[in-house]
Amino acid sequence: MAAGLGSSSYYDRRQRQSPALIRARRPYLFKNAVLGSAVAAFAVGVYVYTISVVGQDEFEDVKVPSAPLQPEKK
């Protein structure tokens, strides 16, 4: 058989996982789910914290220029 996905013993002809691949992945399933959830929770926490901190800023230290002068119409 030619090299590539078709020659892998972990997938059948319809590209479904074989029982051997499912058995090989089983010990890591729970650990990966916990780690993925922790990473996602950290990312959401950083986002919420950043939005809450920026939302409290009054921007009083930012100097706003006055409106530009309009040319006189004749």
C-alpha cells in the first residue's frame, strides 16, 4: 500500500479509528480534557479580568484636542 493515511494501521479504509487507536488514546483522554479545560478557563479569566480593568478606567489623563476651526464661508 502507498505511504500516507491509507497505510496506517490505526485507521480503517473509511478513516475511522481502530480499536487499537482507541485503546492507545484511552489513558490520556481524562488528562487531556482536564488540561484543556484548565487552559480554556485561564484564557477566559484573563479576558474577563482585562475587560473589567479597562472598563474602570476614566481616561482622565488623555488630552482631547479642541475641535478644528471651520473655514469661513463667503
